[in-house]
Amino acid sequence: MNYALVPNIGSEDDFWFFVQDGTNFVSQCWYTGGIKQNSGWHWQNRKHHTKSWTDMKKFVQYMTKYSAYYSDNNKPVARICRDKNSVRMGDLIQFRNNADIWYKLAIITEIKNSEIYYVQHSPNCLEHRLSEDNAKEIRFICAKN
């Protein structure tokens, strides 16, 4: 919530702001939430990081598939889910546009009276209602822990 509207930037080694910063923002949040970095998904600085940290397609592939190679139990960190009734705070929303392109990720921050609220970067927004979004399709990236 602290960095939803203002990027978390600082020295060269801190998380850096990109023009399209949505996946970087989500990665920072999931890392802060306890998902461990490894050679398949990590950030050292703005010049040294994996594509799965900053590229949405690679992030989703890593979290729902390739992270299993780095886990002790050979299971991925997350799964793709379509049922909005099974999401929790901290899970992600992925949006598809009318050109059939998955184009952004957002983090669920609150579920109240069946309404899902989220934050995102690119564009930056705080406490947006999912019901007000006009995406052609949505799906959820649900953390398993």
C-alpha cells in the first residue's frame, strides 16, 4: 500500500522504477510477503535481475510452473484460478484486453461485501474496485501459501 502510488526507488541497489512497472511492483510485494528469491526469480539491481521479475508473461509462467524446480516439494508457488470466490488478499488479478492480450497484473488488497479491491502500477492506482474495470477477461494468480 505504501508504494501503490509512488514507486519504491532509491539507490542503485534498491528496487528501480520502470516505465511499465506493474510486474516489478507485484514482484516486490510478493517478495515482501515471503516468496523467496532464487536464480529463477530475483532482483539484485536495475541492471541485474531475471526477466521473471519484470516481465508479466514470464512472471506468471515462473510462479505457476517453473518455480516448482526451485522448491523443496517440487510444486509451484502459485496457480491460475478463475473463481473469484477462492481468492485472498495478496493474490493477483491478471487482465486481458479486447485484443486478447494479458496486459496487466494487480494485487488484491481487500475483499469486502463480495467486492474485490486492488492496487497496481502502470498506471498507479490505490484501492480500485474490480467491478469498475472493463477488461474483456480476468483470471487470478493465487499464491499457494
